Amino acid sequence: MKVADILRVKGNALFTVPPDQPLAEALATMAERDMGSLVVMEFGELVGMLTFREVIAAVVRNGGTVGTSLVRSVMDDHPLTCTPETEIDEVRRMMLGRHARYMPVLNGRQLMGVISFYDVAKAVVDSQDFENRMLKAYIRDWPVEEEGTSHEPKL
């Protein structure tokens, strides 16, 4: 299974912010859309990722308020990325290795979407459920042996 399979199911609604947007405005977008991350784009290029992790760290540094911070000063400016052709197992390893919950998907320099650890976990569970159902159906339809026949090798 590849990242493209997740994006196909998820759809392609994307929300981005410029790096010089006030953090308070970006947070309002995240709250209104019930999103845990925003991709930071500048001049059509991915320049960072804003997630609740960076926001919480910024609020703590700023004495409990957002203040006048800009997205640029808070964002992760080296986010993990993958391509639509990246295998899900590789994405899982990458996300676990960096404790990343969100990963932008790039086709060259074009942003194709964002996948979350939830999306990856759901895809894996759905795949395993499908395989489990197929195996159970196969076992249920196992050919019944007639009496007197044996599958023992003849000597």
C-alpha cells in the first residue's frame, strides 16, 4: 500500500498558511476546521509545518499567550515529507522515528496533501481487516474431503 492510496480515500482538501501570517490567525483556522496541522507555503513552495506541538511550545515560551508571534517563528522548518509512491510501512517508520503526527506529501515540489499518523494507522488496520476476512472466507470454503480418500503420499 502506498501514500497515494490514503490520499485517494482522504480527498484533497488542503489548508495552507504563509509564514508571515500572525500565529493567532493560523490558530483560528486550525480551530475552525478542527485540524491539527497547517502546511506553511511561501511562493508556491513548502517551507514548514505548523502543528499543535509547535503551538504549545510557543505558548509556553511566551508566558501562556500567543502574543504577536508569526507562523515563521514557531513552525517546524524541516518537516518530514514523503511522495505519493512512498510505501505505508516506510511512512510509519519515518513518523515513529521522528515522533511526527503529520507529513506533507510532495510530488516533486507540488504539495499533494497531508497524511496523519491516524490516516496511516487506519489504512493499516483496514488492510489487515480485509486480509483477515479473506483468510476466513478461504478457510470457510475449504474443500471437504470425501470419506475413504486420503491425501497421504502413496509409497
